[in-house]
Amino acid sequence: MFVVGVIPVVATVHILGANALQNERARADSALRAELQAAGQELGQLGDDASHRADDLARSPALQRAFIAHDRATIKRIAAASPGVVLYLGRARVAGVRPPVALSRSISLTVNAKRIGTVVATIALNGKLAARLRQTASHAQADRLLIVRERTVVGTGQHVQLRGHTIQVGNESYRGLLSRVPNAVGISLFALRPLKTIDASVQPYQRRIFYAALGSFALLVLVALTFARPILNTLGDFRRVASQAATDALTGLANRRSFDDELALEWRRAERVGDSLALLLIDLDDFKSINDGLGHQAGDAVLRRVATILGSGARQVDLAARYGGEEFALLTPETDLLGATKLAERLRAAVEEATIVLPNGSELSVTASFGVAVKGELERAEQLVAAADEALYEAKRNGKNRVVTADPQAEATTTATL
């Protein structure tokens, strides 16, 4: 009872803990998504500013005259006054340094459809910019915002591994989301929250669940100690009643009702799949003389011994039953007439060879007659029982202690040679 009660408590603790962790992960995803969105907007604004810077510089008459005149000194002086700008004369870089990883916006100057120069405004994508983007959105203290290029963190060189929503950076595991940086091939923004931070947020709730489970366990122990024995006694009584309804009290074999139910089930199964089905009816020879001469206790001992022989000789799929009085039945699925006849002969010999010890200490041997029938082309289960019963009576008329098989195609019978 305690084990049965523990199972739903443990399952509830597991489900509640898993739900709490799932909800905390969903909250983390929502916060990280907002951080990415704010960082993306800020980065987009920086890109727009770079475009305006490049456009304003390209429109400068001084720079235009310098490009036309190929005045490198003036171009360099103008670039020195404009941080983050790289100037090209034709295809050659004249002034400015392009960061290793950068977001750039460029404007070309043309004369008579020929490009004479290019103004490139750059935004360095590095750890400093990542920190600036992180400040643009509300974030938890442990959250990180990284700029990653080709699975490597810009600025630190740490390698990034992706496993669904779990992201490994160095030796630390994070819950993370990412978004691609427009117009920057292979560069992404990663918003991260440490898994240990998420687990720590759930732990107080999980502890409360654990304490509630301990209280439930204590209550279960109390209930088990108080009510387990009466409940088990009731269940035991129910099991005994159910067993008595399905088995014969004297022999321990299935009773007539169980046999009839099983015969109906096996008949339908054989009809459905086309398997063979055989029935053996067994009747003890001269059993009345044992009861009359030695008493009913001796008769009961004989019945129990024969039932043991039939039960041990049957397969697990077979059903041995006390059919009534001194008559027994053995239902054998997936067995043809030859196989059933051999089984009947083996059981007949086992009954004949058995020595039965009676309650008074004396010993006794008995014999039995067998009638065997198979389903064949029969249309109803009652016809199978009738065929086996007719074969049994034929065995009795022909001298007892023998096996007679019924032909399912005709109502003739043949006697097995002993």
C-alpha cells in the first residue's frame, strides 16, 4: 500500500519540478529575446549613423576635390578627422584602418560614370560594442551578449558549441538565443543566461515541493500502519472468492464455468486465425466402486492425483478442467488430431502407471478412458464437445482404459490400438 501511494507522489514531484524548470526556461527565453531585439535595434541605428556619416563625408566638396586631384595628403587629413572612416582612391586604400570584424557602410564617388573613390564608415564588432548593446536593454546581472563570428566569440576567441537552446562557451553552459547580423556574413548576436542561474531560480520552489512530498510520505506511512492490514485482508478475501469462482476446490483445476468460457474464447480465436483446436474428455473407469468400497475420502484422493497428472502433462497454453464428477476435460489450442491423440495416450499411460496413496495408507491404481475430437469443419463449440463425448462413450463401450478419436468430418470414430 505504501509503494502504491508513493508512486503518484513521486510522479507529482517530478512533474511539478519539471514544469517549474520549463516555466523558468520560458521566462529566460522571453528576456533573452527582448535583449536580442533591443540590441538589434541599437545595432541597426549604429548602421544608419554610419551610412549618414559616409554620405555626409562623400558630399564634402573638399573630399571631392581631393579625389579628383588625387591629393592623397588632403584625403589622409580628412580621414584623420573622421574616426572609423576608411577612404579609397580608386581601388587603393589611402587612409583609415578597417577593423578585423566590422559592420560597414560605403558610398562611392563617380565622375563620368567612373568610380574615383569610396568612403567606408565602419563599426567595429568587438567586446566593447557587445557591452554597449547589452546596456541598451533590461537584463539580468548574469546575462551575456556576445558577438560571434564562425562559432568563435569576437574579442576572446572562445569556441561556441550549439545544442538546441543550450550553448557552451568555454567551460560554461548557457541557455541562449541568437540572431544574424544583417549585411555581415557569418556574424551573429548571442544572448545568454547561465544554466546554473536558471536552476538556482527554480530551487526554492523545488525545495517546497520536496518538503510537501516528505509530508505526504509521512501521511502515507501513518495510513499504511493504520489501514494496511484490514485492506490487505479484504483484498485477500476478494482474491480467494475470485479464485473459488474460477477453480474447482477439490482438484485445483479450472471448473466447468471457466472451461466453458475458455472454450468459447479459443473457438472464436481459432475461427479468426484458422488454427486447429482439440478437446480431450477423460472419465475415470469404475470410479463409483472406489467411492462405494473405499469411501469418498479415497475417491477424493484419486481425483486429486489424476488432476495433478493432467495439469502437469498439459502445456502452459492448454486448459485442464474438472468437467464434472469423475470427468475431466483438456482443451489444447493449435493441436491437430494426431498431436491430441498422442497427448491423450501419454496421459492415459501416466494415469495407469500412477500409484495413489489413500488416506488410510493403502495404495491404489486406476485407469481412465479418453475421447478426443478436433474442431475441423465443425460449426459450433457444442459440436466439438459432443464429438469428444461420443468418442469417450465409445472408449467405455469398447472396454475402457483406451483412447478413441472422433472424425470431425463424419460422426464415425476410430479406436487407438493399445
